Amino acid sequence: MIDEIPDQSLDFPYIDGDHTLRGITVDLMQVLPKIKDGGLIGGDDFVNKPWQHGAAYEPTLVCPFAVYFAEAMGLPFVALPHKQFLI
């Protein structure tokens, strides 16, 4: 679906997808070109416990990847209450 969205057309996409390292990496890399200047990226499951869903599932790595991604792209990062984040 992301390929159908024009670049620089979104003000505020919210990511609540696959919480694995692969998932958050793909989500952030694909959504960044879609953001208008001054836009924000929001997201969920920003937790510092990788086994959020238990050992039967892959680790949740939204934290720290979202922080590292924002730093690498030169973008501000804000951790919010309720396991949310903004870039």
C-alpha cells in the first residue's frame, strides 16, 4: 500500500505494525519519503523490554531502532507516554 502513496504527501502517518527489528526498519524507511516538510511520524510499542509479547514471539525492537533511525536521519525524537513516540 505504501507504494501507492505519493512522496511528500503525508502530514502524520502513525506506525503500529510489525514490532520486530525488520518490521520497524522497513516501516520507517518506507514512510520517511512520504512525509511533507514539517510533518511527523508517530508510532506505538516504544518499550524498553524486547520480550513484550513473550518468548514465543520475536523481540519488540521499536525501541531502540526508532531512536537510532531518527538520529541517523538528523530528525528530532520524542518518547511519549503510553508507549508512543514521535519523529
